[in-house]
Amino acid sequence: MDKFKNLRGTFDILPSQLVKWQNIENIIKIQLSRSFVKEIRTPILEMTELFTRGIGENTDVVSKEMYTFKDRGDRSCTLRPEGTASVVRALINNGLSVKPQQKLWYMGPMFRYERPQAGRQRQFHQFGVEFIGYKSYRSDVEIISLAWDILQRLGIKHLNLEINSLGNTNDRKNYQQAFTKFLDKNYSSLDSDSQKRVNKNPMRILDTKNKDTIQILKEAPILVDFLCDESLERYCQIKEQLKFLKIPFEENYKLVRGLDYYTHTAFEITSGALGSQATVCGGGRYDNLIKLMGGNETPAIGFAIGLERLIILAGKEYENDRLVDVYLVSKGSSAENYAIQLTRKLRKLNIITELDTSGTSFSKQFKKANKLNAKSVIVIGEEEATKKEFLIRLFNDQYKENKEKRISFDDDYELVKWLKTNLREDL
Ligand code: ATP
Ligand code: MG
């Protein structure tokens, strides 16, 4: 029979790889809890309309990347391609959008029908943060520094933070008018992808990877020249604060999030080490989205980090698994029963314990302990079982007689003492 294959662009994450994932996720979660950001979990499956409206019909994500299908009730459903729209929906549905301020995070799989390549999958994972109800420029600075500090804490080097301001709705409109005029004038020289965007989503052309179009755009009007005094002041305050915090950044006037509801700050963190899929974090302010989706007018800002790309960037130090503290070797029926009982006791004591249930020869069991790099072994043979005791000893090259100890089954005091002295001071 043919073997089943996973769908293109989806991957298994195997136990050996998951060590790195879990170590990194733990650090992120600790950092978030210190920042008093609370987790929110929303369904992976949503009504399609949430995304067409929440992300925008003319975006790449909605126009060509969504996993959409009809369910048995003939409703159009979509596997979430990003997290923000769902978070906003959840807040509105649960009456939370009227709560003045909330800092939220989410983590989980996202789905986009893209051409699979390095750093681009069809099922991938994002972790994101949303500050809901925050208006001050200081919240922009806080959220940028939050993203930056998480990446720093993970020891990721050579990161570039790029920022831009899209201004308020009016600034954007003015810019878009001028920019569209410029595009119309240069229409015939644009690449065909960009030509298609002129009427649908012109701002996204700023994001083009086409070399000729990039050349033409050098002459294009610049967003920052269209900011009103207030928007410009806001943008300058953010830059000043980032300098004050010694967070290095570059201004990129072409950095846009091509959707109508984005306002003011847009930012991205990239790494040269990622090749052509260089962006690890993308974020921005979306003061108009919550209202657009039927909630109260609520300012907000957020970012999302691609976990696969983060895992590529993070160092080997996160790949180390915890070793087995105790490998339990036993032979003979009553010995094996005692072994299970002792295993449970050790696990209760927070000792990483592996129980050998193979019933094979002691030498074979020791070989397995060796393979696992176990820190210590406990041996229960028939003789030990009769005496109601076990033998515990360190399991390494510098095996010393005096580290070996016989302890009676009921003598928890001696057991803990031995473990504390020889294995785990933290007990
Ligand atoms: P890109 O320019 O790489 O297509 P994007 O603008 O579509 O990025 P966002 O929607 O801002 O990406 O998503 C935030 C982050 O999620 C990205 O910076 C990236 O790290 C990650 N990401 C997005 N799409 C994928 C994908 N198909 N596979 C893996 N990671 C992804
Ligand atoms: Mg994309």
C-alpha cells in the first residue's frame, strides 16, 4: 500500500526538534508574563468573511493565499491566515472591546496557500501581541521594545528594525492620491504585478521586489512628506524614544501595510541570516480596524513573529534536552513491581525518571541507560526485592564506589538526601 504523505507545505515537528521549540516558547512566555500581557486563544477555523473584511479583499493573503472551503452547513470557512482579525472578533463578541485597555498575546498555527520554499510554509506558526485600547505613542515604543527585547533575550544577532509612519487616515489619503498620480504617469514602465495593483491596492506597490519598479519608485513621493503636524510629531517622538532606549532602527519610507485601517506606525524586524524570506517580525498600528469590524472605536497596535523563522535564527544552545535523572533497571517479577512504585515516587519528587520495562538482562538495560546519557541508575534485582531495598548510583565515567548507596524502599529521607547531594541540589 502507498504510504500516506503530509500535505505540501506542512511539516511534522518531531520530538528532537521540539526541544528547541519548547525552550524558545518558554522564554517568550516568561517574557510576556513579566510584561503583564495575557494569553488569548481563538478558534483556528473562522467564517471566511472575517478575513475578507478584517484583512481586506485586495491583499495577497485574502486574494490568493487563503484555505477556504464550505462546511456541511454550506458556510464558507477559512483556516486562519493570521491572528489579529480573530482576536478583534473575540473581543467584540465577548463584549471586551468596551474594556478600556488590554494587552494580549496568542501563539499557534496559521495557514496560507503560498509556494513552499525556505522560510515559507503553508502551515506555519506565529506568536503575536496586541495592545488594545492604547493610543499614546509610548505604547508604540513599548510594543516595539517588547518585540525587540524578546529577540535579544533569545540571543539573536544582526537584526534590523525598520520603522515608518503611515500617518492618520487623512494623511494616507493625501499620499495615496499623489502616489497614484505618480503611478499613472509611469504606468507603462511598471511590472505587470504592480500594474494590477495601481487601482486595487497602490500602496502595496511600495513593497515590490521587482528591480525595475524599485528604480522607478526612487522618484516617487515619500509618505513622511504627507504627514500632518500632529502625525509628524508623533512619529518623531517615537524615533526619539527608540534612540533614548538605544534600540537601533532605520527609517524605511517604503514600509507599508497595504490595508486601509493601518495608521501611523508600521515596523518590521529582519535578519540577513534568513535569506530572501528575511522578515521575522511585522507589526503596526490599526486604529481603525476594531470600528470597521463592528466594535467601538478603539486604537490598537500589534505585531506577529514567525516562529519557524525565529527557530532558524535562534542558537544551538536551545537544542539541549534535559537529561534523564534516574534510569530504573529491574529484573524479576517482584522487583519489576517495586520498580513501578518507585518510579511514581521519583516523578512526584520532580525527578526525571525513565523506567525500563523490557525485562531483559541487566547488561542490556544498562546499555540503554548509557545511550540516554542518564545521570544515575537505580537497580532492583531479586536480591534487592527480597531485602526491600534498591541500589542507586551515579551513571557516568567517573563512577565512584562511594557514590553508590543501598536504600530501603521506605526510607524517603535517605533517598531525597542522596538525590540532593549527588544529582539535583534544587530539590
Ligand atoms: P512575507 O513578506 O514574508 O510574505 P507577510 O507580510 O506576509 O511576510 P505577516 O503577515 O506580516 O507576513 O506575518 C508576520 C510573520 O509571519 C512574517 O514576518 C513571517 O515571519 C511569518 N510568516 C508569514 N507567512 C509565512 C509563511 N508562509 N511561512 C512561514 N512564516 C511566515
Ligand atoms: Mg506573505
